[in-house]
Amino acid sequence: MTPDRDEVEALANSVIAVYPKVTSAIPVAKIEQSLVADDNGEQYSVFYAYIKIPFVCRLAAILEDLDYMTPVLLNIVALAWGGFVL
């Protein structure tokens, strides 16, 4: 939570940009405002983001990660099984 709405929007947009968009399922961020009191009892507004990432987008992100990691993992297995040859 921060009193700067622009900072919250920028962070929410950077989180949303990481996840792939799949058909009609896209991540959504909702910026909300809340009134809080400090130690002296003065009230001020803070903003926070409620981010909803659909299951399909999460699954697509996991599959992308596996796709990028497969060559590395297969090389590790090949080196471990066949031994190191210089």
C-alpha cells in the first residue's frame, strides 16, 4: 500500500505484462483506495492493486517456462548420464 496511485498502477501493469494473454482470458488489475490512520490518528488515503490472473494464463506461463527450460534440463541429464567429455 502506498499513497501514490501512479506507482501502484505502474507496478500492477508490470505484473500483468509478465503473464501471457490467452484468448479472452487476460489478467486484470483493479486499483482500490483505502482510508487508514497513522499513529497520531490522522487519516490519509492509500492505494493498492487487486490483481486477478486467470488459471489459463497461469498455465500458459508455466508451459512457457518449461519450454525454455527443456534444453537446459536435457543437457544436464545428458551430461550426468554420459559423463563429462572434454
